[in-house]
Amino acid sequence: MGLSFVTVQRMFLGSFLASSLTWFLQGNLMDAMLTFIGLSALTGITWGLSEKSIAFEALGVNAEGVLVIFSFVASIAIFAQICIGVFDFPTVGSYGLSLFFIGSFWWTGALIQPKTN
């Protein structure tokens, strides 16, 4: 039995209030947004772990899924480092290009697999 939806809504409301308070006290919108993103991510992770069986099944987190995720991240990093080293691309742009370029190949490969159609 996971967290109730009302509890999760209250956690998200608390994230919003904490980030609003951060913005009010510090006067810095960027710190408030980073606070909101961090607390919302923690709320999402907590909610996902409370509904572990549903979340892990939906995300494909098993022995095969973890290996696929690692391979995806490794191929993005390798391609980005090649773009940085060989073509002298900027780091952030290189990783953005790598994410979309490699991601499109992985997505296309996943779409043509018989088990996902």
C-alpha cells in the first residue's frame, strides 16, 4: 500500500510553499526554482518507491532494464566526449546533441522491436 494521493498532493504543496518562502526570504528566483525542482523530485521518488511494484514494472527496472539504461547513458557520454575531443564542441551543446542524436536511434530501435509493437 503506497502513499495516498492526498498525501502526495500535500507534499507537492509543501514543495511549492518552501520554494515560495525561499524566493521571498532570499529574493532570488533561481534558488526558489532549484528548491522547487529538488523537492518535487524527492516527492516523485518517494511516491514511486511507495508504489514500488507498479513503478518498477512501468519503468522496466529489472536486470535487463538496468543494463539498457546503463548502455544508453554510456553511449550518450561516449558520443559527447568524441564530439568534444574531435570537433571541439562546447560541453553542454555536445551532451545535448548526443542526447537527441543517440536517443533518436534508441527510440527507433525500440519502436521496431516486435515485443513493443
